Amino acid sequence: MLPKILKMVGRVLLSLLILLILGGLAATGYLFFTRPHTLQFKDADGRTIPESIAVLEEIELGGCRQWILIRGRDINNPFLLFLHGGPGMPAMYLAHAFQRELEKDFIVVHWDRRGAGKSYSKTVLADSLTDAQLLTDALELISYLKNRFDMPKVYLVGHSWGTRLGMHLIKKAPQHFYAYIGIGQLAFASEIPAIQDRFIRREANRAGNRKALRELALKGRSVHEKWVFKFGGELYGATSFWPLLWTGLRAPEYTLSDALNISKGVSLYNRHFRSTEFPGDLAEEVLFVRVPVYFFIGRHDYCVPFELSARYFEKLRAPLKRTVWFEHSAHFPFFEEPLKFAQEMQKVLDETCRD
């Protein structure tokens, strides 16, 4: 009797395995071949809201084809341009998970810059991956948006490395911006490794994690990102990049091919990116701006350590400035606390001029 039961169980398990494999293949095929799109805004009767905008399109900036995503419930709302980090790590693939509340008050524009995310291509010239070119691309994009939608200014959000680009944009061309919001604001970059090292050692000792201490002793800075993630210094409460990856795989704007290109774009920038326009540190290069400045800081951020962002805030001079602390976030407050992010952006809107 027992052999028959075991044989039956084996058949059931094999059938389940086959179903899982077929399901996985079907899901992979769907993600790979589905045409990327962005969901339209609908009213209660399922009709597209006429004043809304939801556009995913490829445009040319600096002679290079690049993707932008434009979304908002009311075209009369101010525009908000989101500058992603990396410099080759996009944020568009996270948009569907964090910005729905934000879209009530802003027209949100994501831009996968040349060689990053959806804009990755083998034809992107390595020599064009410079901060000077990205600055030029950004200014061209802003002019494109202003001319196309007949608006005087935009709100500018920078995340991580995007804060370097963002600060230099508001320094170079303040006339384009209502306000600047820095998330994971870079400054005092040379001090980051030492702070991360102390954080990892502290958390490893607290958890009795000898592996982390061994790797730190053997490999040093090369394992910082791994263990900062592991101990919740990149995503608070998470131990890996899996929440970001899973979110990205569900983005309607991205195909599986686009998602796979994220790592290719990051690698491309790691190999070829050069700082030619602003090679120094923001704490030395940008000390005064003519635009209202807000720093949104994750209390647990050790990717760009929160204490360095706070110190730069104190050093920076601006006509209006304010710090907002996100107590349950690390390096991605907009993703980790999306409702608070939208609420704080509403306050920014209330405090700044729209003329």
C-alpha cells in the first residue's frame, strides 16, 4: 500500500512542478513580449478623464533617443520632474507603486536618462556618459516640457546621484524651477565609506553576524552595498533589493527586456561615466542657490548617510529651505512612505510660488 501512495504523491508533485514551470514560462513570455504602456486615468464609469495625461514615449535629447513617462490627473497642475539615481539606476519602474497620490497634485515626469533603464541601448556612445552631457540633456528636456505644455517652471526632485545633477541644475538655471526637493541628498561623499563601515560593524555585532565582519575585513568597501542592504540601511525593514525587483517586474511601463536592461545600464555607467562638469563635492561646489530647497531624509539611510545630508542642509543657503524626516525610511522615502511623500509634496506646493 505504501509504495502506491508514494507513487501517487510523486505524480502529484510532478504535475505541480510542471504547472509551475509552465506558469513561469507563460509569465516570462507575457512580460517579455507585452507592449509597454501606462494606465489611463478613468472616471467611475470607466471613461478616460479628459483633463488627465498618461503618456509613455521616446524622445530625442542630445542626439540620443530617451524614454519619458508623464502622468497626472489634471493637466493644469504643475509639473514635477524626477531625476533618478545611479547615475544609471532608473526610477520609472517604481512609479506605479508610489506616485498615485502624487498624481492628484502634480504632473509627474520620469526620465530614464541615456543608457539607463528603458533608454539602455548598445548604441549609446560611452564618451557621451558624462555629467556635462546629462546636464545638457536635462535642460533640453525641461525646455521640451515647458514649450510643449506652455508652463513657466517645474518642480525638481532628485534622488541619490540625481541630487548632484539636480543641485547643479538649480544653480545653473534657477529660472526654470519653483523648488528643488533632494531625497538621499549627496554631499561630503568622501565620508560615506567610513560611516557605512561603522554602521555595518555595529549591526553585525548586534546581530552576531560573523560573516559580515569577515567579509568586511577581507573585501572592505566592495561589500558595503550588500551589507547596507542586509541591515536595512537602503530599504528600512528589508534585507535585499527584492522589494524593488518585484515592484519593477509588475511595472506596466516596463517589459521584461526593459527590466533586464536595468542592470546593463548600471554596468554601463559603472564602466564609462565621467565627471567633467562638476567633479568635486556638492559641499564645496554648491553653497548658495536661488531656489527654495527641501531635503527629504530617511532616518535610517546609510546608502547616503542621513547625517551627511543634514549637515549639508545646514551649510547650504537658499531663499527658503526645510528638512523633512521620514522616520520609517532609509534611502527610498518616496517608495517606503509614499503617502507621507505625497502629503509633504503638497506642503511644498502650498509654500512655493507658481507664477
